[in-house]
Amino acid sequence: MGISREQAAENREAIIEAAERLFREHGVDAVGLTALMKAAGFTQGGFYNHFKSKDALVAAVMARAVQASKGALAGGDVAREAAMSPEARAEQYLSVTHRDDVACGCPMAGFAGDAPRLGEEAQACYAKGLADAIAAMTAAGVGQGLSPAQATQAAMARFAQMVGTLVLSRAVVNVDPALSEALLAAGRQALNGQRADA
């Protein structure tokens, strides 16, 4: 006896959810289908009932992660996050809480190391997520009186600094927590000190 469409959709979502968590924790290449399906509560044989390939799953994970990240700094409130000042955005993004939330944090930082090795569809989702994040920050800059060109340049520079700082802070947190926190603090100070020049 087959399963209902609703159950199939729930099973597919469970696989995507488990994959996102494992991919963020271990990297896409390090996660095999056996471990992935076990983490989702299924046998490996069921994978191909939901995805034609691992690349298709990775693309679904990336699309879900990018969508879920919208408004994440403001507790899921997209409008509130869009209205955040650049200073508040840097404070939230470069917080210890965000650093430690690898499983649900910004996918631009979480998948930065994997992105160049992903399939074309997943790379396109990543690039769209990056472009959307920059566009949101650009709109905030225009709203504060910058020209569109100035706002775009400032948004790109700020977001690149934020992601880079977060990635480096996460890279050393287990062996040198003091350095990790110092990186976050220096990043916040540099970004918020730059604001007057942006």
C-alpha cells in the first residue's frame, strides 16, 4: 500500500531538513546518502522516491535555507529586518548567538565553503540569496539618503565583511573561543565605525 501525497511531502521535507542540518555541520561532500537518510528516519533506498540525485537535494536544501533566512535576524519578521539600521544588523549578525547557530544561521556564511563545489542549480540558489541580501541592504541605504550606486557598493562591502568575519569566527571557536569572540567584536566595531563613511 502506497503513502498519501501529504505523507510523501512530509517525508520529503524531513529529508531536506535533515540534509540542511548535516550539510551545515559537516559540509555537503562529507554527508553520504546512508547517513543522511538515517538522520531523516528512513532507509537509503527511499531517497530516489523524492530526489533524482544528491545534486537535486542540495538545490532543494539551498532554496529552503535561503528562503528561511529572510527576516531571520529579526525573529522571522522580514519587514522589521528590512528596517534595521546597518549598526543593528551588524550587531545581530556578528553576535555570539548567530555564530553558534550554524544549523539555522545565515546560509551565505553557512555554505560559503561549499558553494563553489555545488551543482549549477544550488549555486544559482546561493547566488540569488546573496543578491537578495545585498538588495535588502541596498534598499536600506537608499532609504537613509545614499544614491543607489553608493548604497549598492556599501551593501556589498558590509555584507562581505559580515560574512567573512562570521566564517572566521566559526572556524576557530572550538580551539580558541577568545579569538573567535575578538573577531566578532572587531568586526562589529569596524563595520559600525565605517557607517559614517558609507
